[in-house]
Amino acid sequence: MSEVVRPSSVYESMRTPFHVRTADGIDLIGEVAAPIGPSKGAILCLHPLPTAGGMMDSHVYKKAANRLPAMAGITVVRFNTRGTSSEMGSSTGSFDNGVAEKFDVEAMLDYCLNTLKLENLWVTGWSFGTDLALQYAKHPGHKGLILLSPPLRNTSAQQLDYWNTDTRPITALVPELDDYLQPEAARERFAAVPTIKIIAIADAKHLWVGEPAVRRVLSEINYIVTGERVPLPLEF
């Protein structure tokens, strides 16, 4: 019997904690939430700014892990970047304002593609995580980028221009009421890479507060990863 999907809802999946060592010796901790049946694709989640409370359990990613494996057949890989803590534990090292985090992104992509051997993998960044994706997610094995609330905080014009040479798709979900970069400004900032698809999300804010915003984000991720243009259910 189905029930209304609530913020606390958790659905069936196979949960596997992991440790990954970076090239500069940092121990990253995280978790894979995989479907019980076949996986249709996967997302690697790059979380918001640790100094503002961002971590692998930031609510959109936690809800993605709790819902997408069962609802959409999507594998969700979450981890804490260096110096970041969550309920699962802490990754070693110290926050480096998006510089040494390059090694974290590269190690996690290698783990997803060469150890887990995930297919149809998409790199999903949220806020600070979008800068990490744009700057460092260049491994040829993933399918493209999904950007949630991109602030373009420290991605240079040169780093952005890289995506004119890499033709993999990028979709940016930009909240209409974002605190940092709203849709019109995002279109101007991303104009240097005309292939980036900007989707303005009405009534949403940077942190995607509220079930309607979360459902829209997870539905868009499902569409991008699986091609199934159906909103996630309100009851499951």
C-alpha cells in the first residue's frame, strides 16, 4: 500500500559505506545507495560549502539517496570532501576552498568508474559542488554535469570555457529566488558556453527548501539520467 512521500521517507536500497584514498593521501568517507534491481544510471553528488554546513547529508542529497534507487532505479553516490563531517563520519584533511578538493573529485570519479564500474554516471553538484564539477569533473567516463543552484563563486572564465571543448551536456537548475545567482544573471554568466541548458525553477530558493522544490529537483535528475520524463510520485 502506497503512502505519501514525506521529508523523512526512506525506501528500499542497498547501502554500502566506503573509504576512498586521494592522490594526496586524504581518506574520503561516503556511501553508495543502489537499487535492489538493475541500475538505470548513477549520480556522483558534490555537496554544498562545508563552512556553511554543506556535507553528504545535505537534505537534497540525503533525500536523493532515500528515494531515487527505489523510485527511479538510480544509484546515488555521496561522500564528504576533505575536512567535512556528517553523521557517517569525517573525511580527513582540511577544507581548501575548492583548490585541493580537485583531488577529491578525481579520486571519486576514478572510484565510481573503475572500482564500482558504474555506467551512465552523471556528476551532480550543488552550490559549492557546482564549482567543483565545472573545474575538475573532466574524467572522460562520465556522461555530463547536473548543476543545482550554481553560484559561479570561484570558477574562472577560462575554466568555464573548457566546456566549449568538452561537448558533454550540462544542465543547470537555477532557483528563481536564489540568493546568489538568479536565472537571468545565470544566463548572462553562462552565455560563454551556449550549450549549457539553464532551467529556471519558479518559487525555489538556493537551498531547495520544501517538498515541491525537492521533488522538482529529483524529477529533473531522473529525466536527465534515465530519459523518463515523468515527475516522481507524490505517493510511493
